[in-house]
Amino acid sequence: DLFELYFDLDLNRKIFERISRECYLPANEVLLNLIEEFRDRDRKFKVSFSLSGIFLEQCKMWRPEILESFKEIVKSGCCELLCQTYYHSLSSFISNAEFIEQIRMHRKATRDIFNFEPRVFENTECIYNNRIAKTAEQLGFEAVVTEGSERILGWRKPNYIYRAKDSRIRLLLRNYRLSDDIGFRFSSREWDEWPLTADKYACWLASTPGDVIVIFIDYETFGEHYRRESGIFDFLEWLPREILRWSNLSFSTPSEVIRRHYPVDVIDVSEDETVSWADLERDLSAWLGNTMQNASFNLLKEMEPIIKAIGDDDFIRIWRYLQTSDHFYYMCTKGGGSGDVHSAFNPYFSPVEAFVVFIRILSDFQSRLHLKSERPEFRHKLILRRVSPEKGFTFYIDFSKPTGLTAYSLHDFYSILRTISEESIRFHMARGDFERWILQVIGYRELADDISKINDIEDGNILRRRLLDIIGRRINELEKNAKG
């Protein structure tokens, strides 16, 4: 079993059971008691969760009672579940197709387990840009939760509803200062506001201007990051009571907030300015900030066309588990405060060890995938696959004169050949570009040889017809064999 070979299930189970005892079960009990305490009040206690598919799987395997307690919280009507990537992954940078597939998997799991249809999306680690907003909108979500960083806000404040650029989707921005007061500073005796008490924190909230304050923290803050002895559970228990003493404060779910308030402005986050909730930089550098991280991620990304073409469910599942953001987080080599946080959550002795372990597993997986792809029953599917964007064939009419048309598969290549100019065809045939791409990228030697045999044809129209005839026949053969 490759899954058991690559992942230490015994260690994962021990960690999960420890956190269950120290965090999930006692924290859920506190929340259920608070929901019941305020059930008949005008202002109720409410909470929202973003639970990954991996977390739900671990609950089912090792502590089903945790899943049952979450179901109770959801059934109360005082809880909203957010949608995210099923594998808590970096799939938004693998491909849009993979990103969408994992979102749909998570949405289905949420529906099947909790009988709840998510309306609000939170990408892994609050990673966000305009493209991610458009994808969320296309999938029918009404809002996205992300980081309220000054880098995207400028002079504006996070405590309002915003709208994504060129989209109708709403943005809920995490107030990272108030969130991190609990998540990172709660027990810090060096902090000039220590100790943090529920009444003090409620006072801060009451004096904060705006329409909404998004407090979004790791659930493990309660009992795992801060032990019970720190007073964190007392803080959690008393906070709703202190908050609801203030007439200008109430609890709301994300969906309630976006129905109650209109966007005050537009937030524009380009791909290059992608934001997240991690580290002081609040960008992608926590996962894709050094050579080790990028080398690992690029190797993983390159596997997509092959693994999708083969279609082996077990291989796809392992590949998706390897996309989980934590693997790349452990390889981070930052120093200072951010480095301290990474070290605290790293099960390895160093980022280098994390990289060595991961790349050995990834290399082994790649080798097994390559061996599988060479089997006759998979070769036809593999040749017909769509390649990654960086390996597509871009048509030119001359040096430095691209046509703007790029083929990512044999089907694309065939379609473009039907309409591309004869000038472009002659340019590429003279250079041997067609057969080189088909041999080195698509991996179809027979077709590459066929094309190399007709490069002496000078008439552009005849050359086009011969190419279409050769490629069309080969595609038909491949499709027939793939079905067989």
C-alpha cells in the first residue's frame, strides 16, 4: 500500500488523538454549551468553521465522536461551514481544473456529512487573488474569506465588506491584529497587553470602527497551541458573555454579514500580489519562498497531465495528499519571528530534513508513475493528454512573431493546423519544431517520424492537408485503442 508507505499513519494518529483530547473535544463542548446558553436570547452565539476533507477523513478513521460533536454544532443553526480545498492544498497553483475539482470534492463532503451547502469559500491558508475570486464566483459562492493585509487594503480598513475586482463576489477580510492577539499573543508575558482577558478583548472589539470584525484563527489555539493551564478555555467560555454585554456587538455568520452589509469598495489583487494569512509577509513565501519548496512543488505540478491521463484513483489520491500545504510549510527557511512559528509547528528537525524526506517520496512516486504510464493500456491515454501550460506548443510565423495560438494536446494541435497560416506551417516544418514537440513533449515517436518524412513538401496547402491526414489518422487510432 503506497499510502501507508509514504505517510506515517501511526504517528499521524497519535498526534490527532492528542489534539482531539486537548482541543477538539473540550473546545466543541464549550461551544455547544455557549450555543445552548444563548439559544433563547435575541443575540445568539454563533461560530463558523473551515474543516478540510483530510480532517474529516481523520475524524472518521480515528475519533468519530469528534465528527458527531461538529454535527451537533452545525445542527444548532448557529454555525456556518465554509468550503475550501478538500486536501487543504496548493491546488490553486497546480491548475484551475485541479483547484475546481478539489473544491467540488469538499463541497460534496460537507453536503454528505453535515447536510449543509456552503455559500462562502476560504482557500487554503486564506490564499487569495483576483483569479481565485473569479473561480469561486463561477462555482456559485457568494463570498470569500481572506486576509485583511495592508498590502491589498492600502489606507482602507478590514472591518467592512468589499467586492472582488471584475466580480460580484463579496470579500470578508480577516482582522489579523485582533485575530493574532488571541492566536499568537495570548500567553506572551512580553506583550504589554498581557494578560488578555475576555472583558478587555470585548472592549477592544466594541471600540473598533466598521461594519464587521472577522476573527479567524486556528482552532488548535484552544488547548493545543495554548494548554488549558494558560487559561485559554476560560477565555473562550467567557468571551461571548463579555461581547454580548455591549449593545453594539453581536455574533453573525459570514452569510448573514454579506446579506446585511453592502460592499464599500473594490479590492484588486493581481496574481503577483497574491495574499495569504501566513507570516509577516502575508504572501506565498511560507510555502513557495525558497529553492527547495519551488523544486518540490514544480515536480508535483508536472505530474498532473500524466496522472490525470492514467486515471488511477489510488495514484490521484496520493498525488493530492502530497499537495497539502503543510509539506511545503515545513521546508520554509525564514528566520526571525516567522521562522520561530515555522519551527514550532515543524515535526522535522530542520527544513532541509523536511525537503529530503518529501523529495525522496516524490521521486519514488514519480518513478512508479512513469513505470505505470509505459504500460500499453495507458500509453494511448497518455499521448492524448493535455500538457501543462509551460509545455504547450505556441505557433509562430517567424522569429519573435507569435500568432497567439498555443496547443496543449494533439487535439488542440490538429484544430489549430486547420486554420493557422501556411506561413506558420512552413516556418515550423523547416525547423523541425512539430516533430520535436510531438516526440519530446507528447511522447509519440511514430507520429513524429511520420511528420519528419513530409518536410520536403513546399506547397503550403498540400503540406497542411498531409499533416491533417497523418495526425487525424493517428488520433483516431489512439482513441480507438484507448476505448478498447
